Amino acid sequence: MNLNLKNKKILITGASGGIGKVLCEKFIEYECQLIITSSNKERLGDLKNLFGSNHLYYQLNFSNKVELISNVKIIAKENKDIDVLINNAGTTKDNLLLRMTDEQWNDVINVNLNSNYHLIKAIIPNMIKNKSGNIIGITSVIAVIGNAGQSNYAASKAGMISMYKSLALEVSLRNININLIAPGFIESSMTDKLNESQKKLIMDKIPMKKFGSPLDIANIALFLASYQSSYITGQTFHVNGGMLML
């Protein structure tokens, strides 16, 4: 399949994470120019050493609203030709709701949901002027099934789904496609920390009896970023080994 992504400019948030790094690798493989962001300055430097100076690098702190708004405006001003925005950055601060602190709730909502609002609001005017664009959000299977101890995370990721559906309706006549990818359990530093008992409990819920790979998410993102998906908008693509079937 010819994805025809050469020279597309792709903005990827949360690029230092497991999924984010593979997203960068795959889009570079297809000869895209990347705008790579991370909340950590040191990790951003590591990414620059890894992917080289042909790409652009910005530090985005999603926990600081004033700083975030200022920096995304700079990105939008310096890059009026962004073709694809991939909102991949996310965080967890798990706790039972009765024990959850306001800080745990607000931090997760700010990083996982509010950051989408600020980024899209800054970037989409240029897409509208260019009469072309693609926005992809990375949500989660937890947004649909819920999970004990993750009410903040589930709320933030479910909020993304509703937000993106509404946005898809708003810009459907502007040649801008809005979609989401909902990963299940993906191999990562988080799953590496699970003991055998915890892994078994999860595997019992997955018909394929294995965790997914970041590459599974990147492959869907490549398709959604390409012209091959031009008649798809407002959709959530579930990648979870059969853990959830809709």
C-alpha cells in the first residue's frame, strides 16, 4: 500500500515514551519531517541525538498551563504547514477515588485531556487555512471499559473520544480528518514492572494471550495519517488483541 507520506510534517507529543518513540521511527522511515516534543529537556536531547537535526524539537510542559499555551503558539507560528498532529502524551497517577487527591485528578486531566484542547486550538487554524489536516489522538481501552483505581485516567481518555467526535463534526467540511487509536495493553516499561500473577490476570482477558507492541499502534497511525484514510473521521480504532470487541 502506497501511503504517500514523504515530506509530510508530523507533530508528535510524548515522543520519549515507548509508543511515541516508535511513532517517530516509523514516520521517519516514510521520509516525514517531524516536530518532536517531550516534557523532559534531557529526554528531548536524547531524541535529538537519536533522530538527528533534520527534525524540530520543542519542550512542552503539560502541567503548566501558561507555559504550555505560550509554547504551542510558538510551534504554530513557526510551523504553519503541519499536516498531522498526533496527541500521544499521557500520564497515570492511580488511586482509588476515595483516596485520590485533587492533585492526582487534576494532573492526569491536564496532561491527558486539556493538553489536547490547547494543542488543537493552536494548530487547527493553520490546517483550516491550508484546507488540509489530520489529527490523531491516542486514547485507551480503559476509556471504554474502566479500571479500578484509574477513574482519573479513564475520565481523561473517555473525554478525548467525545471531544474528537465533536471536533470531527465541526471540521468535516474543511478536509480535516479527526480520529483516535485506543491501545489495549502494550509492551512498555509499565508492563515490564508487572509480576507474573498480574500478567496472568491481564492475559486472561486478552483472547490473543499476548501484549501488543508499540509498532501495532504506529501502523494504524501511519494509515490514519495517509490519504488512504481520507473518508474516515470521528472514529476510534481499538488495538487490544480482542480484549474489547465493539
